[in-house]
Amino acid sequence: MRIWINGKSHELPEPASVHDVLTALGAPSTGVAVAVDDELVPRADWARYRLAADAKVEVLTAVQGG
Amino acid sequence: MTDGIVDEPLVVGGRKIASRLIMGTGGATNLAVLERALVASGTALTTVAMRRVDAAAGTGVLELLRRLGIETLPNTAGCRTAAEAVLTARLAREALETDLVKLEVIADERTLLPDPIELLDAAEQLVADGFTVLPYTNDDPVLARKLEQAGCAAVMPLGSPIGTGLGIRNPHNIEMIVAAAGVPVVLDAGIGTASEAAQAMELGCDAVLLATAVTRAGDPERMAHAMRLAVEAGRAARLAGRIPRRYWAQASSPAID
């Protein structure tokens, strides 16, 4: 099914969790946070949070700034 | 502070911050340059921005700050609405495990000035959600008062727009903010060189936050050192109490008999 990860379309096998998205992205497990459809998904819920088709997932980390 | 001269530490939201110079990390050409500048600045608290992991130019800044023992202050840079800023702050708290947030809600790209309506809305929501909120604000004493009333842990008025290096364009407004504030006042944005950082402290600010003036200086490490000295000098001068301004000369040597 199609999932939007940081603005780009990805095909993931169903069912897909937030944890699956992080794996697909190769994101580090610490220092990152995830929002799905503009709502924060706490780290504790990553494995069990089931994504709907066309979910918009944002994976953020800290960069130089400010 | 000089040996033997006593000063109180900066306290923001119940946290002691060991330096009155808060640094940003934006604009440094690489992490090695940034590291030397941060060390030379003596800072204890430094901002980072939140961005998409795959778009990040480099994520080594977190490890650098941890290694240097500098506390991170995530910002909401780039946010244009209260809703965006609140979500970004929540993501930052989750990613970095801190309830500190430098709240920025920008009105437009040309001026990068804060949007006061969205800023106050976001501040109220984040305070209610348990954040320690440090809002980047206009040099407006009324808005500063409202942000403090909303429960912000500090107020951070600009000297001039972000990255301009135009210094403190309205010193009287900064003085009025300082005179009325019951929370720390941090001069944030617009500092171009050391004398302006000293001026901020002489006006009574509790700290200075700057990035561009150091990271884009010809020699960032040397400028960071200059800023450290300037903040300490300005703070000491403020505590010492400057002489009143006089219209006519007043001899400093005894009169000839």
C-alpha cells in the first residue's frame, strides 16, 4: 500500500506500522520523532501503530539551526 | 565572571544555565568549525532545528552537543502557524527528551519577524502541555508581558531581524521589556558584533542568544570568544551601575589651587 514518507511516495506491504516506516527509511532509532497525519506518535506506540493507506508520515530529527 | 566577583546564575524555568551566552548552530560551514566556536563561546545551552531525516544535511549536531555537555534547545524555526509550531515542539520533545522549546512562529520569509497572534496562541498551548517555553518575540513590551502572563519561562525579544546583524534598533523598548519582566529576558536575533552583545546586557537583558554573528564571521572561533567576553563585560557593567549622563564636562582631576 502507498504511504507518504517525508513527502515521498513509498510502497509498503500490509500491514505497515510506524516501526516499518523507520526501517524502510533507514532512520536512526534515537533522536527522531514521528508524526502521522499531523499528530505525534509516541515512541512507545511505533510498533503497534497501524498505518492506513495514503497516511502522511513525517520523520524528523535535529539539525543545525537557530 | 571574573574571579572574586559574585554573580547569580541564569535560571530559566527552574533550570540553572551556566552561561549567559546562548548559541545557535545555524550557518556553520561544518561541524569542526561549529565545535571550536561552541567551545570558545563557553555556552551551556544551544539551539537546534527539527527537519526531515532524509533532507538533513547532517545529524551529527546532536552527538556534538552531547559530547560537549551542552544542553539542547530545540526551536520551531520555519513554522508559520500556531498549529505547526505546537506539532514541531511536540516532535522535538519526543526526539530530544527535553521540555525546553525556543518558540518561533514567523510571519513571512522576507522579514522573518514573529507573527504575534500565532505566537501567543502557540505559547498558551505549549505551556498548557507542560513545555518550558522560550518565545522569540518582537521588541514589543506589551507582547512580552502577554507572553509572560501566558506562562512563558523567558521572553526573547529581537534586537533586529534574524541574520541582519543590525544590532539593537530600539534599545528603549528592550529597556522597557526588562523593567517590566518577571522572567529572564534574552536578547535574541540581530546581534552583529561584540559591542552589541555587551549593549544588550548593559540594557539589563539576562542573556543573549546569537548564531549568525559567530557562525558567519570571518573567524567563528575568535568571534565566539569575543561574544563570551562581551556578554560577561556587559553583565558586569550592568551590575556595577553606570554613571549618569551629563550635559557638561565634570573634571576627574582635582582643581589647580
